[in-house]
Amino acid sequence: MKKVLALALALCLLVPAVVLGETVKIGVFEPASGDSGAGGKQEMLGMQYANQETPTVEIGGVTYDVELVYADNGSSTDKAPSAAQQLVSSGVSVVLGSYGSGVSIAGSQYFADAGIPAIGVSCTNPQVTAGNSHYFRICFLDPFQGTVLANYAFNTLGAKTAYCLAELGNDYDVGLVTYFKQAFEALGGTVVDEYFPTGTSDFTSYLTNAAMYSAEVFFSPVSIAYATQIVQQAASQGAAFPILGGDTLDSNVVANAAKGTNVALTVTTFYQEGANEAFDTGFKAWLASDSEAMTNNGGNDMIAAVTVMGYDAYYTALEALKAAGSTDSKAVMAALPGVTLTGVSGAIAFDEVGDAIRHSAFVKKVNNETGDWEFVTEQTVE
């Protein structure tokens, strides 16, 4: 018996021990459904591409597999809390998202209570980071974006009267209209603003009102779902005024709605395809190899700026984990303020509030013949 045991022990020593891999979880707090579902999916594509490109990270001398944990906030402030709680229960070390400021604000307190940091990707409303120490963001803010749009409308388009339309109660829409209005009126322009109830599908009366007020520009920073309807109905009415939008309208779905029409559509955004050839080539090849990803991108390989931001947010999270030297969420939160990164969208660093230090925005317009976005200018605000 002793010889058998000795032999068994010797065999065990010869067989390498099975070492289970370590895993760190990054929460993805995004809309995969609802009015902002299309934009949320495109934002997630950037994270997914980055994750397949860099699926591991070294933290404190240990290599961890990176697992993306998804929670659909449904584009709704009512559903956002349960999605946030789902991520907290999953034991994530850091959260990315969301596409949409309203849902970001609605889920924020749950992350704060759990001591989990969140990195906003394209949520531009100042209230996302105001008064807290756990929410950061890598995108520019609406006061800046609103001023860029107002300057473009007044100085470049020569508009003196602007009509603004937003979804009632939507933090992003209402906030951006407010900042646009303040900047446009400060330049000497006149603003007429109206607000439609959630679920609206007929915008003809609002378009008629804009024409009645002799608006020279129609500013509507709404969700993709609403934007496509507005563009299509503006085309049907033969609207003469150009339509302006914020970063949410930077989508191939919206651009396609303007294709074959006379609607002049211009947006401000975080990235213009062609600015980083290596990223563009790699991402398009990945899309071509994954039919589901291609579908989530709207059916073609046009690159949305929010996709680039999702990609940069993923690598920002990895840098925070490496700097923390730990998967503990509180350690990651403490490390985030000092994180810097050269991303595809530009240099990333945080100010004392946790907001990105950004000084410029891309302005681009739709080519009505091809349905492609065309670069107009990169604009700053002094």
C-alpha cells in the first residue's frame, strides 16, 4: 500500500497543477433596446472590438481575462436603476456607459452606493459628473457642444432665427437646447423652442411651426429613432431650413434617412472616419467577420463616433485597473483621476470634476447622394 501511495504521489508531482485563470469584470451599462438602442449598440461595438483586440490585462503582476458584463438600461430612466443594480450584483470593478445622459444620471447613485466608478462614454450633460466623485467621462460637455453648434449656425450658416425641438423631460435634449439657446441669443440671434412628449411619431406640426417662425435653422438633438422620423418628414414637407443635431445624430441610420433627399443635415461629434486609418481598417475587418456586429452597426461598415468612444472607454478602464494594481472597485476609483491615455478620439485626461479635458469637436454633414458623412471642420470654442 505504501508503494502505491508513493507512486501516486510521484505521478501527481509530475502532472502540472491546473491553474484557474483570474477574471476581472467590466460592466457595460448601455441601451440595447428603446429609442436609443441603435446608438447604444454602436457604442458597445467599440467596447466589444477593443475586448477581442485586448482580452487580458495585467493587474498587480497577475494577468486577468477581461469579461464584459452587459445590462440593458432600455433607454429609460425607469429601467436604468434595475440595470445598474444588476451590474453591482455581478461584482464589476468599473462600469462603462451610458449612451444617454438621462439613464446615466438615473443609474448613478447605485454605483456610488456600491463604491463602483463609472466612465461615461458619450453622456454629455454636466449633471452626470456634477456633485459626485465616482462618475467620470471621456466626452466633451453640452455647454461646449451647444456653443459650437450655435456658433456654426450663426456665423457659418448665417442664421438669425433658430427653431429648437427637444423631447420633453429628456435631460440630454433639454440641456443641449438650453446651452444652444444661451449661446445663440448671446450672438444676437432669436430662438423659438418647443418640446414634444415621449412617444411622438408625427412631427409635421413642429416642422410647420418652424417654417411659420421663418426659422433659418432647425436644431433638434434627439434620439436616433426620433431623428430619422424628423428628417424623413422634413423631406416630405420640402423643408428649406438645414437641420442641426448633436452627437446622438451621428449615426449611419440617421445619415441614411437623409440620403436621396434635399435635407441639409449637420452634426457635432467626437470623431470623423478617416482620422485614424489603423483603427478604421481593423474595425471594418472585424465587422465584416461578424454578421451580428454588422447588424448592430446599422447594416453597413460606416464608423459612428460613439463606437470610437466606446473603444477608448474600454482602454481607459484597463489603464485604471493597471494603475490601481487591484480589481477592487474603490482602488480603481482612486486611480482614475490620474489616468491619461492617447485614444483614437484624441488625448484623454480628467479635470478635477472627472470631466474630460477636451477642446474641440468635429463638425460633419451628410452627402445626400451617397448617404455618407463628410468632414466640415474641427471647431474649438475660445
